[in-house]
Amino acid sequence: MSHVATIAVSILFDGLAYAMFLFITSVGLSVTMGLMGFVNLAHGAFAMAGGYFVVSLTRSLGLGFVPSLVVGSTAVGLISIPFERYLYRRLYKSTDLEQVLLTIGLAFMSIAVFTYFYGPIPKSVPLPDWLEGDVNLGFRAFPSYRAFLIVLGAALISVLWYAFEKTNIGAKIRAAVDNRRMAESVGINVDRLFTLTFALGSGLAALGGALAIQLFGLTPSFAVLYLVLFLIVVAVGGLGSLKGTLLAALVIGIIDTGGKYAFPVAGNLFIYAITVIVLLIRPAGFYGRD
Amino acid sequence: MAVTETVAAASARDQTRERAAEFLISRHRYGWPEALPWLIAIACYFVFPDRMTFGSQVLVMIMFALSLDLILGYAGIVTLGHAAFFGIGAYVVALGALRLGWSEPISGIVAAGLVAGLAGAVVGWFILRYRGLTLLMLTIAFAATLQESGNLRSDITGGYDGLPGLTFDPLLGYFDYDLYGHTNYLYALVVLAIVFYFVRRIVYSPFGQALTGIRENVRRMYAIGSPVHLRLVTVYAVSAAIAGVAGALFTQTNAYVTLTVFDFDYSAKVMVMLILGGTGRLYGAFIGAVVYLIMEDNLSKLSPTFWQFGIGLLLVLAVLFARRGLLGLLEDAPWRKRKKP
């Protein structure tokens, strides 16, 4: 294989893995924002909580990596329910500013709590043997962990797509995103629907946070550091759109990986440039509604 | 008969008009309590002569919070990227002194204000058509873009290591900077007083009323023919210029600057200060910045983790129980209620 093609395949592969992380973590935020128009800056805190739960489950309790992912994200999903019931619910009709302040306050508190219990030093997780090293796909070898991320992401996308487009509850969610009042007047309990999607979204964020440990390491600042990234995916993709979130995650993941390969010092510059350009042309994002 | 009716109607109209004018003028009038913060600031100069460096930081943050109050408190623009303009001002002065040898402080501040104001006008013209999440993301992305660009050319900006050892000419060619920051404190206080006078004029002018109208009900402002976009861009540019002046003062009083001035945390911090003090009420910026920085100075020495938890808790409590900040609480206090009919 020629040199250029090798690099292109690497960028595509790494970019795809990155995009899967972005999608898994952001999709819940997109749906909950689309449903209630609630600006949730504490979403990154749920992702971080998932990461730390998995660290504790694997390191202290000796649970396997994959079972820990399941237990950790389920736990965060359940924990998020009282937050939605008792704090978020009070501010659905408030201004953007009040929602921003409440949730950024929660994010700060979560950073402090996790710093207190885990310390500021980056954490890692022990991986099972089959996720270490490379996997050979015939024409070349790829890092196993990223391959796992891509397969897992593809599986989740299929499940979510099926749930969103083919099931009764998915139809209700889509109806409520499109027109909340109309959905309520035909008898859909939007409040309960929202609690459900909120818990599911937080659980997925926790899964994303746990998967990210191997890629970026985990510190308490994760809650704010990557929050901007999740918000960008949601805003660029369009609120409440599964398709939009996936497209935004792919575009940002692949372009950012390529950009960082070509200009390592540029950091996240490419991501911000894409955001500004897309939002100036399409303020509601790829698949958003004005 | 008809004539007298017309005269009566006209005089009634004049009276209403006079009452409206009287209302606007009386709002504008200075009251005695307003001298209090300034007297305290001057008293601090004599009472805490060894804390003047900290005092200058407080004054700079008051100015930064004041600039945010103009757009957030009065015009209702929610931004988490206002550090962009603070950073522009800071770097105009720093790069001017280091690369161009332009170390005259007062003209440096003016230049910083102009550049930041121009940037605010251009950026504002593009982004102020949008509201909600889109606007929030655009403000964050703009500040982050500046930070990343600065890091890209760290040979010019000094990157995250910063530009240390900046030197500035003596103030007005006469007052030199001392080790304890006495000159800096008075200098910052005078600049703040000038900026405050200017902001106060804006807020109580018909233009300021139009901004409040946009915040409260933007559709009605369109309906009565107010040029909403132009008003928003204007106030955004003015606010950006003030933030730029605050940034320039920050660089001059510290003689040091790094790319962290563009941080998301920095934008969030100034917003927290303003919320704590109370938005849309001029002196909220003063109370918020003073309370926040004094608490930070004391509590973060004890434990930074504890401080971060506290500030998060404060925000949550402020949203749930004190939506108008400390000044709002003060106004609602029981001993104030009795005075009002």
C-alpha cells in the first residue's frame, strides 16, 4: 500500500473511533435538549462519574472491564433520575441563563467531589488481554481497543436507530421533539418520557466517559474539558436529531484527527473552526429545526 | 367646548410626558449611597497598604464584570466567551510593549479598548442574529479559537508559558510603579471610575431602555420598529471595548500575561461573580467581584477543592433561591419592605 493511503486509512480509522466516542457521549444530550430545550452543562459530569465508577469497579472490586462498563453506566443512569426529578424539573420554564448557572454549578460541585475522593492525578483502567495490542484485518493491523470502540459504537447506533424509528416509545420521543404541546394533547406523558430519555442519555454519557479513559486518561476536569466538545456535537448536529448527532460526530471526529495529524500544534482549532462555519450557515445545525 | 377639551387633552398629554421624563431623570440622578463603594475603595488604599496588588486585581475584575453586566444584565445576551475580549485587550498591550516598544500605559489602554471594541462589533454582527444554544456555542467557540490560534503562534504570544517581564513607562511620565502596587491601585481605580461613569450614562439613556426592552420582550421591540440587531451589536461592541480595557489593565498591573486569559473557566468565573452580585443593577458587579475574590483568596488557601465545591453550591442556591443576586436579597430584606407602600 502506498504511503499516502496508509496514512489516510489510519486517520479514517482513528477518526471513526473518536467519532464513536463523541456520538455515544453526546447523543443523550442532544435528545434531552431537543425535548425540553434545557441547556445541560452538567452532562460532562455524568460522563466523568461513569469513568470513575468503572475505575473503582475494575481496580477495587476486580470486576472485568466489560461488566464494569455495564454496571457503571447503569448506575449513573439511575443516579441521574433524582437530579432530573428534583432539580432540573424546576427550571424547564426558566431562562437559558438560569439553566446554564444551575448546571455549571452542579458541574463544579461534581469536580470537587471527585477530586476529593480520587485526587487530581489521571486514572487508567486495566484492560482485558483481547483489548490490548493489535487486531489483524488481513490487509493491515489496527489497535484492538479502537476497533472495539468502532464495533460497539456501530452496535449502539443500530439499537438506538431501531428504538428511535421503529418502536412505540421512539415515535413518542420524536413526536415530543417535533411539537411538545401537540404530543401532550394526544395523551403522551412528556414528563415521564423526559425522565426516561434523561436517564438513558446520562447512562450513555457515563459509558462514553468510561470508554474515553483509555484514549485520553481521566481527571476530574473531564467534566468541563470535554463538555464544550459534546455541546459542539449537539449544536452542529441539530437538537434532538439522531442522524444529525451521528453526522456531526463523524465530521468532527475525522476532520479533527486529520487536522491534528497534519498540524499537531493546532490543537482543537479545526473543531472550533468547523463549529463557527456550520453554525453561521445553519444556525440550527445539520438536521435541526429553526 | 371642543377647544377646551383639546386643551385639556393636550395638558394631560404634557403631564404624562413630563412624568415620563421626570422618571427617566430621577433614575439618572446620583444618590448619596452611590458614593459608598468609592469611599470604601479609597479607604482600602489607606487601611490595607500591603494588599494593593490584590486590590488592583479586584478592581480589574469589577470592570470585567461590569462589561458583562452591560450585555447580560441589560441586553440579556447569554455568553460564555467574554474572556475573548478581555484577552484581546490584554494581548494588545502586552504585544505592543514587547514587540513594538509601545509602553506608554494610557494610550495602550485606549488602543486595547478600540481593538477589542472593533472585534466585538465584527463578531457581534455575525453572531447576534442567533439566540439560545447556538449563540452560547458561538461565543465559546470564538474565545476558544483565539486561544488555539494564540497557541499556534506561541513564538509571538508566548503560549501558555506567557510573556513575563513586561515593562511600562511611568504613568503620565511621572508616577512610577512601586513594588507594593500603590500606583497601580489608584490607576485602576481612576480608570474604573471613568468606565463606570460611561456605563451608567449608557444604562440610563433611552438606548439603555431599548436594551432592557429587547431583554424583556424582543418581539414587541421589533413591532415598535426598534433596530434590534443594530442595538445589540452596538452594546456588544461597547461591552467588548470595556472588557478590553479591563484586560489591558490586567496585563499592566501584573506585568505578565498568558493564554489562560482566554480560558472557558475565566468566562464562567466572571459570570459567576456577576450573578452572585446581581445582574442588571450596576453595583452588582462591585459586590459580586469583591465577595467572590475575597472568598476565593481565603478559602482556596485552605483547600481549592472545598472552594470549588462551595462556588458550585453557591450557584445552585442562587438559581433556586436568590435569582437576583446578593443585591436582590438586600432589596428584599424585611427592613426595606416597610418603606415601600
